[in-house]
Amino acid sequence: EKSDPRQVIEALENGNIESRPLWKPMHLQPLFKDAMVIEDGTSQGLFDKGLCLPSGSSMSDEDVLHVCDIVKKVL
């Protein structure tokens, strides 16, 4: 069974690394609660299982490897 993204977020947080769930789908945001929705569950599935990891041009190779090591330990 795949790890819960919250476990990965917690492990990264313990390593002082910020991460977060994917953005909430538009149809789940309060502003759009009354809007017409045509969806097949894909966005909900991505939101439930997805994770935004640190990225950026300022990350060193060492930083990237550190994030990868923590994620691999959880998975």
C-alpha cells in the first residue's frame, strides 16, 4: 500500500523541510460551491494523494538528495 502523503509531509517537517498537499480543486473551494461542475474524480484523486515538494533553482544537489532520502524512507 502506498504511503499517505501526510506521512511524507510529517517526515519532511521533522527534517525542517516545508512541503504541502496539492492545491484544492476549484470545485471544492467555497467561492465555487454553487458553480456547475463536470468532473470525473481525477482532480479529487490528485488532491487526496498528491504532494508539493520543495523545488527551485536555489536548491543545491545536496538539498535535493536530502529531500529524496527522506521521501524514500517513508515510501
